[in-house]
Amino acid sequence: MLNSEYLLTARCWRWLCRWRHRRGYGVHSPYALHFITDVVYESSAYYAYAPLHRRLTAANWYAMRYDTLCGLSEKDVRLLFRLVNFCQPSCFLFHGASEVLVDMFRAAAPHAEFLAYLPSEVPTRVFIYEDKAHRCLSSLPSIFPFGSMMVVRGIHRNAAAETAWKTLKQRAEVTLTFDLGRFGIALSVEKMVKQDYIICYF
């Protein structure tokens, strides 16, 4: 079942608090602007969207469809698909991913491996999905290669989650972070000045 993060009142309040941060307003980094406008806010239809829609359950009072196993809305599952498509990792590490999410990850990066832990020979790019924000520090490997991405759900769910997210942002290998409200996105980008962005994501 969908959680309170999807209540219309909560989403509208978050949007009002963040409206100055919409569509990349005030972002001067070309890389970050491209990521915000062409990945987070991308509205074009992808090949995987139609099959995804048929697999999700309708939730009329939320006015959206959702994945019953992980509780993510269709909009958020699409976002995760675009993030994987952008990252094009060589391997996945994940906690709390449902069958639908795993299939979406495979569709976005069909040649990537699904691993329980990183091997001694670290792959070139890693995509990590963590469903519990307070565990994100233990999920981040000691080596986070350039081009890698970590997506953390529920970064503002409670005090422990917020503390873990703040600590994650301070890690030296994390150069760019994006706070979407329901998700936190951390990237390791080569030759990039450390920056933190707040995004107005409804």
C-alpha cells in the first residue's frame, strides 16, 4: 500500500515549500541542469512504460497506480527507470526492490549484473537502490566508482533517516546530491565540484 508520502496534502505542501527549485531554476552546473531537466523532469514516453502500467494496481483515492510490493507509485517507478537508464551501470546492488522494479532495472540496463555485494575487482559503474534511508551508509560500498549512483528512499521519513542522508552527502566520493523529498540521489562524478541540490518533485 502507498504510504503517507503520497497524500495530496503532503505533496502539495512539499511543492509549495520547494517551488523556487523547480525545473533547474538557479542551477549553474551544465551537468546538474541536464540531469534535472532531462532525467528527473523528463516527460517523454519510454518503451518500458506501457508494460509497467499494466502490471501496477489502481489506487483511486490517490489518483495513481502503484506497485503493491514496494509501495512506489507509477511516477516514482518511472523515475527509477530513467535514473538507471542515465547511469547505465555495470552492476546493481539493491534493498527493497520488488519484482516490478527489478524488471524495470533490467529493461533500462539489460547488460548489468545483479550482485549481493561488490566483488574485489570493483565494476566501473554501480547503481544502488536503498529502500530504508537509515541503512544507506551501510549500503554504500567502501569504493564508489566514478559514474555510480545511489538512490535512497524516504530521506525525510524520520530523524535517523535525515541524519544518515546528511552523513552520506558528506562522504568524499559523493560529489553531487539531489534531494527530491521522497528520494535522495547521490552521484560520483569525476572532476565535479561537490554540490547539493534541492529539487521540486511533486
